[in-house]
Amino acid sequence: MRPSFKIWRAVLDKYVEMRRNLTEKFLGSLSLEPPYSAPVTAVIHCYAKARFEKLYGPQQLIPQRTAVLMGSVFELAVKVLLEGYPPPHHYSYKVYRSEDGFEFTLHAAPDLVLDNEVVELKFTTAPLENLPMDHHEMQLKLYMNVYGMPGRLIYLTPSGVREYGYGLEEALPDGEVIKLGREFFLEKRSPRYEWECQYCPYRSMCPLAISKREQERT
Ligand code: SF4
């Protein structure tokens, strides 16, 4: 017996190719200057992180944690099982305008669009009692607004699975989407959630980073 790196190398090649394609789409729809434009996955997270990625390119092509790899495998497996291979890329966008002239485009790429519902797939090691998570609900409710459809959040965890359905009336209202857009593009909120910094590849050189100790103090 000898250690080898044949199959995992092949998996890594495919994984990096997939991540690179997704990142190109992410960066292609991100404009932090007017005319403002961003994917849903950017506006629900830290502005500074999105800015770093725009400036320096993707830092997370290689999965940093096994849970991240598990998440990608779960997502791909469900998509292929339900939609075949290669699974379609679901995409839509919507322009939001406030009365004072603030305007931005939001790009939505849900994991699945099935039976007139947008569906988001999540793998997490969090305990079942912590589900659904706020930022996952926020992401889904933004997709629901852009698509004008009900939504569904699907979880796989080491302890079991969960599924949550949301009616169209639970989509994030336009006024709330515009508020979120202001916090991101104009207020440059960084980070959006304190826990984000613990998982961020830029934390070693980001002056806005919140350390674990600071996070525990709040
Ligand atoms: S370290 Fe924190 S504040 Fe800095 S870019 Fe990352 S998430 Fe944002």
C-alpha cells in the first residue's frame, strides 16, 4: 500500500474549474461604483470582502474546510439527481430604484428552480435546532423577490436533514431589498455578520477584521 493522489487530484481539478466558473460569474456581475450591481451572495455578506475579491481576484478556489467540499458535493448531487447532468444554470436579475434616485441591479442564481419555486441547498455542521439560519433565509427571500416565486430551503447536516417552505408573501419586500442595497453599496457595511471574519481569507490583512475574542465580548 502507498499513499496516492490520483482520484483526489482529478476531483480537485474539476472542483477548481467549477469554482472558477462561478467566481467569474460573481465578479462579472459585481460593480461597486455606479451603475451599482451585485449578486445576492455578495450583498448578504461583507462589503470589504467583495471589494477585496474585485481587486485581487478569488482567494477561495481551493476548499479550506471539508464542510465546504461537502457542501459543493451535496449541491451538485441534488442538482444532477433532480435535473440531470450537466445541471442548468438558473439565473435572473432585477433592478431596484428608490425615490431618491439610488439604483442597483441584483443578480440571482438559485441552486434550483423546481415546480415554480426557487430552491437553495445547504450543507452545514450546525445543530438541527439552529436551523434555518438567518443569512440563508435572507438569501432565499432575495431570490424569491427577484424571481417572484415561493421558495424552499433544503439542509443536509451530519445529524439529519431539514426542509422549509416559504410562501411568496414571505419574499423580502422591495423596500427591504433597497435598504440592504444601501447598507452594502453606500454604507459599505463590513463585516455584515461578526462571525464572517473567522472564515474570511482576507482576515490577516484586513483592518476591519473582528477577532474571535472581540466577537465573544459582544
Ligand atoms: S476580515 Fe471581516 S471585515 Fe475584513 S473582509 Fe473579511 S469579513 Fe470583511
